[in-house]
Amino acid sequence: MDPKEFNFQLAHLGINQADAAEGAATAALLSSLFGWEQRDTPGSIFVNEQFEVMKMPFRGRLGHIGITTSDVVKAREWLESQGIVFAEESANYDENGRLKLIYARDDIAGFAFHITQKG
């Protein structure tokens, strides 16, 4: 297998914050500095869809990095063959029972990583 066949792409950078107030302030600053739109969710605020500002501490010492792939199941197999262990409790499935998101168990450079099905 070649990693290029999975079309890995950076989806977003997750930024951990202490609480909702700190998260809102960080999101507002990013938005005002760069003129980007915000999208509020229960656990985070997306800024320009490329930054996910968390409303509380979350996975990863520094935050998390979301990676999209064209085939999350085969990409997982590839990454496991490279020594990555996944956190089964983090797995998220669609309405048909297909894997759509899962986090690696261990941080890389202080960041948690998840892979997500594109589309």
C-alpha cells in the first residue's frame, strides 16, 4: 500500500481551551483578525472550518489534528501497519454502521490525531 492512495488531507486543527469563555474569546479573535466565519457546536467553535476551538480541554496535550481520507477503513489498516494504535472508544460510525472517525491512541508531538471519512 502507498499512503497516497488514501488522499490524506488536513481537515482542521483543534485548539484546546480551558472553558467555553476562553474558547469563545479565542474564536472571536481568530474571526476578527482574519475575517473568518464562526460555527458554534455544543463542544467547540469552528472558525473558517479549519480551526476547531474547543470549549474545554479535549484529546491531545496541545489539541488535535483532523485528517480526512477517501477510505477511512483502509487508511486505518495502513496506519496500523505503520505502528499506529487506535482508541476504539473514540470510533464514530454512520447510520449504516460504517466507520467515519477514529482517534489514534497516542499523541504525535503533543497532538491527538483522528482520521475522518471524506464526503
